[in-house]
Amino acid sequence: PNVGLSNKVENPKYTLVEFADYKCPHCKAAGTTIKLFLSGRNDVRFIFKPFPLDGNCNPNIQRKGDNSRCLF
């Protein structure tokens, strides 16, 4: 769970992990809420994990895309 982009909080009480696609508009909208939630909190470690919504690089997605989401 500690692999990914993180805010590097020492000894967190909670860990929040987000799996998101860089091009997903819903993921982008959630980013605002997550940023607001984390502001001023030093007891929450946030870890971002790329989850491209393209079957070319993510075997969990059936639909194939243009590979642009796979470039992370």
C-alpha cells in the first residue's frame, strides 16, 4: 500500500489510497475534494496510484483505447 505518489506523512493514523486515471474527468473532480479533505491534516497519508482506463495497458479494463492513458 505504500507504493505510489504520496504526501509522506510520518506515522499516519489513516491512509487514503486513490486509484485514478490522469485523463478521467471524474477523477479530476474528486481531486478537489481530496485536496480540501487533506488540507490541514497531518494524520492522513494519501497515496495516489495510477489506474489507466485503457485495456491496452490495464488488463482489468475490457475496452481498448488509444494508449495515451498508458503513458504515465
